[in-house]
Amino acid sequence: MIFNGEMVRAILDGRKTQTRRIMKVQPSDGFHPTHNGYDLDLNAHWYTPGVVDKNGYLQPAKKEVFGVADENEGYTCPFGAVGDRIWVRETWAEAGAGAPDLKLYRADYPEHVPTHYENVPPADEIRWTPSIHMPRWASRLMLEITGVRVERLRDLSEDDAKSEGITPSSGGVLPGWEYRINFRDLWMSIYGADNWETNPWVWVIEFKVVPNVPANSTGSDLR
């Protein structure tokens, strides 16, 4: 999963434990998530793994079809289910022949470089590789999914915005919007103002940082 430098720093600082990603297939206008009692709930905030049977009833489902469902729709979360692990992609570089085992990360460079390395070049002299091209073996951060749900983008609370790694506004905003206003500005800088106004359905992925695993690990829990 790709994160920009600001969000990588927030993960490293322990400030970011949520991320929101737009559902590529947007539910219909009448869609509502179901709660964990398997009933349609117009105000639901639960995320329920389930599928709808031929009679229109929601039934528990295995992780392979982990998704939100109501009587007519079902969606699979492309990022995984609770307990699955995701490796972080970020902007990085190899240090070169002089330090073959050293990997550099733009988000907190040069602070993360061990002090015994000398002649550390300035950031603007390094040939950085974009996050989208980071291979698994170069990743330093592993996340474990602790919760998944769907909701409208603008339904996030102040606590949600804080958990997104957002820092509060310095002032001049309505009470209760100190974090959300900066989340809104960040979102619009990435997706545009029109997307914020559209208020799309988003996957809300909650996570915690766990020890990284060897780069040659495989399996459905590494995404």
C-alpha cells in the first residue's frame, strides 16, 4: 500500500492508525452497510463479512469474500481482512556500492541513516525511486489490519481525522473541526475539491505497525 512522505512520518511517529481509500466501484444510491447483527441498518457503522444467499438473506462469509453486503449488493475489500498484513510502499533509494546493505527513505532522510555512515549526501543529490516502484524487499514497514468498514468520506469524526495522522489547525476554524479541516485540505490536494464534494464511499482501514517479515515471505496475508 502506497503512502506519501507525510503519512509515512505519521506512521513512524505512531500518529497514523487509519487510512481511507476510495471504493473503485461505488455502491448504488440506496446502499447501506449492514451491522454485525446481519440486519439492514440505515445508521450502521459496522463492517460485516458476509454474502447474500439466493433468498436475499445475509450469511456469514469466509475471508476470501470479506466484504460489505446488503440485500442487493456485496463488495470485497481489496486491501484484505482483519489480521491480514500490508507492506508499505514509500519513496526510497539504494545507497550504492559504498554501502550495499543500506536503504534510504525519503520520508525521514537523513535522520534514519545510522551515525556510523559518513559523507551522507543531501537529499536533492539522491536519485529517489517513486513509491509505486518499491519492491517488497526494500520495504521497512509492515502493517496488520485491525479493522475494516465502509462509510461516506465526510462521515469521519475528529478522532478519525486525528487517527489519519493529521495535525490540528493552528486556529481560525469551527470548534470540532481542528483536525477534519486539515484532513479535508489534504484529501482535496490529492483527489481534488470535486471529489470531496461528491462525498464518495470509502474503505476505512485501521491498522497497527508490526515487526517486518523477511522479504522472501509469501502468502495471502502480504499485500
